[in-house]
Amino acid sequence: MKIGIASDHRGVILKEKIKNYLNDKYQIIDYGTNSIESVDYPQYAYKIGEAVHDKKIDFGILICGTGIGMSIACNKVKGVRCAKVNNKEEAFLARSHNNANVIALSEKTNDYKEIIDTFLTTDFSNEEKHHRRVEMIDNYDN
């Protein structure tokens, strides 16, 4: 499984911790940034979103100060369902109910191992209502 990871300057430290944690389990592709010098987070969110859209990676992980900006930016890419998650339960629901393919984390996330493991090992639900709802989201275009 290929996992893409990216952060802004505030998320670099957590990004490195996550890469070290996942490196033996998955193929990790780092989309930047690799510095604590200020950068514009949308460019990194778009890199992950486009990699998911183009099927270069199976899942994406984004980190910024709160995770909110990355999530908003990444969701602009067609075919991406990025969920800003705070805990294991939200990671489970993001995958099982929403078929999220990217998660966004705050740089202050302490239980990142539990969250990421849950996200990467949870399958999308077989319930028709969840498939219908995700299809509605995917097909919406205004």
C-alpha cells in the first residue's frame, strides 16, 4: 500500500514521526515540506489530493497547525474525501461511513499512531446507505 504524506511548516515534526512509524509497514511517499520555514499549506494539500486522484497513492495523510486548512484545501480536488480527524473513533467513521481517502491531523495530535492505524485498516462499510451518500458527494458538481 502506498501512503502519501505532506505537511506545512508547523506539521514537519509530526510528519517525520509518522513517517518513521509507518516506514516498515507501508511504502511512504513524502510530498513535503521539509522545513520549518513558513509555506502555504494549500500547495501541499493539493499535491496529496492530486496523487490520490491520479491513483499514485492509496491514502494520504496531511498535517498542519489544526488540520482544518489542509482538509479544506484537499477537498477541492475531485475524487478526494479528506476528513479532519481528532481521535480513533473519527478515523474509524471517516473510513467506514465516508470512505475517506485522506486524513488531516493537527500538529498537536498525540495519539497519531492509534488514529492512523485505525484509518488505514478500516474498510468502507457494506451498508447501502453509506455507498449512496458517498456517491451523492462524489457526483455533486456546482
